Amino acid sequence: MKISQTLKFLVLSLLLTVFVSCGSQAPMVDDVKVNVSNVDGDVVVSLTADLAIGNLMLPSVSFPIILPKTGKEVGIVSLSQSAAGLNQIGIDLNVSSGVHLETTAARLPNGALMPIILNQNVLTIPLGKVTVLLSLNSGAQALGIIIPISSFDNIGGKVGTTVLMPMFNKNGNLGAAGIYTSKVAGENGFALVTDISNKIPDIFGNALVAQQREEADVSEELLSPSRTEKRIIDKELLKMHKRKAVLKL
């Protein structure tokens, strides 16, 4: 059964309300903007997110988005600081170029489900260390990014496998952003995912039906840290905030 764009938006809004009302962690983004444009007949999605991670600083770096197998460059990802001094993630992606490519189930590096995307098959685009995830399921489109941060390996060593990705609603853009951890070095970092179902016209028809599931299998629960684990995460992040740590990928 297809999930309509309106229904998907309402469900995510309800989840966000429940999440916040339960006293959960504040969103780890200050602002999220999503714009959609038409370039030579193709749909291009541009996402800009200002992160709320205190004095922690991401490195300034950019990665071209090159589709696996075809080798076609279809966009760019940038990590930078805004004029206001905020850490900023930017994604510009031609989503039309990936509509017929093979998709697979995607998880965070620590093996946990990615919020919003869950068990849906998605287009996974590795950009060196960074990974972009694109879901084009009818009525359930989403755009995500996974950024491994070796500076968080110490946190993962103390709390093990967790996912602290609070939901957000910024400018009508619903999603989740935060950190994922693991005791295994290299499986710790920051991730962000945004629902774009109300942004992208459903122009792809049935092109993905054979590859992607219209409905996610939600039998497996999303991971979240215990209160003790969350206190440890907050304590370690505060230490890094105080020393104005420059995060390493």
C-alpha cells in the first residue's frame, strides 16, 4: 500500500511531538533548509543544515557526489562554517540521475537503523569517508548523510552501540540528526536525515517498485541510549565543547 505524502508528513509530525513531549534530547540542528529546482529537466535537491553542536568544529571539506557504477558526477557535499560561525552541512544532488540505479538496504556504520529511512532500500553513495543516502520510494522520499568522526571513538568506547539522533522540525522539514556510537573504532560519527516527500513531485512512477519496498519493515526498533549512556555522551561532548575541539573524520 502506498504511503501518501500528506500521511507520511503527518506521521512524522506525530512522532516528533511524542519525542519532544517525552523530554528527549534537544535537536542537534539549529536550522534546516531544503530547496528543489529543475535543471535541464532534472530534479535537483539542495539541503543546508546548521548544526547545534556547541563549540565543536567540523573540518572544512567538500566531496563531489559521483554515482556508483556510472561514474557520473551529480552533485556535491560540503562541510563548512557559516558566516555566523555555525557548522554547516550542504548537499546539492541531482536526484533524477539516480532513479534507475540499484538500491540496497542501508544502515549506520554501527549496524543500527537510520531514523526515517529505516529498512527501506535506498541508493547509497560513498564519497570517501562520507556517505549520502537517497530514498526515492513513492511518498517516502528522504535524503541522508553519514559522517564518520574519529573524535567520537572515545565516546563509543565508553557507551558501546547507541544512536542519539533527536528528531527536528525546521522550516517544515522533518528529520533526525545526531551521533551514532560503537566500541569499534571507525564506527562513530554524526548523521542527518530529512524527509523530502513534501518537496519532490512524485515524478518517478513505478521505476523503483522492483527495487525498493513501498513500506518499511519496522519490526526492528530504533536504538537509543539509556539514561546512563546519554549522561556519558553529554559529559564527553561537554568536555569537547569546552576545549573547542576540531573534529576529525
